Amino acid sequence: MSETRSEPDVQEQTPEPEGSTPGKPVGGTPGMPVGGTPEGREDGAPGPGGKGLGSRAPRFVRERRTLHLSWQVGVFVVGLAVVVAGVLMLVLPGPGWVVIFGGMAIWATEFVWAQLVLRWTKRKVTEAAHKALDPRVRRRNIILTSIGLVVIAALVLVYVVRFGLELPWNIKE
């Protein structure tokens, strides 16, 4: 005959860190790693906003394979058109980078790789903005810009002294 114990086995308990709530994970929001990003985790689990990685297509579209594939092709074509227009605007007049990131945002509604690229870009832009606000970096940038403007002014002055106010394609030597 086997004996059943009415008392549960005593397991070694680790004390809760001072100032923590029992049962609550230490280090932040449940489901989010310490130092995690608010838009979601790198492994695709949703963050506090509830949006993880993956398709943002309506449920009825995702449930039908053919419809979902058609949806993805449509999103890809629209995003590609916007990105190509943005690349053209890098050479032609227009807000090229803004349009390119708009196309990436369109792709990010459906493709995980575009979501990851946008997260990386957002993180790098935020880091650059914080770095640019550092007083030492601002001072350095102002000094370098001033030096560059002085060099350009000197080159313009040399040109004007040598050739006068003549356009370069009208100069005959």
C-alpha cells in the first residue's frame, strides 16, 4: 500500500527583494524584459500596446490563405511604389526620406522584417537626437560648421577675385 501525504512538500523559498511586491516579477512590466521597448519585445511578444510582430490584416483576411496572400502582394506593391517615389525624391525636389519611411511603414503593416527595420531606425534616430542634444557635441558641430562656412567663403572669394562674377560655363581661358 502506498501512503499519501496530506502535507505538501516543502520547497526552498527564496526571499522577495526588498521593496518588491510578492508574486510580481522584479524589473518591470510582466511580459516585458528589463530595459524592453514599449512597442514590443524583440522576440515578437506584444508589449504594453498589445501589438506584436506580424500581420495587421483584418482577421477575416488572415483566415483565408489566398486572400491573405493577395493582401500581402497588394501591401508590397503599394509600399514599393511609395519607396520608389521616395528614392526618386532624393534626387528630385521633395521629402525623399520621409516618403521612404512612409513606404517602410506601409510594409510594416504586413511584414515582420519591415517592422524590425522601423524599430531599429526609430531606436537609432532617438539615440542620435539624444546625442545631438549633448552640449559638447553641439559645440563641436557648431565649430565644424563654422570652419566649413569659412572654407567655402574663402573658395568663393578666390573664385570671384580670379574670374569675377562670371558663371563657370561662360569662362573662356
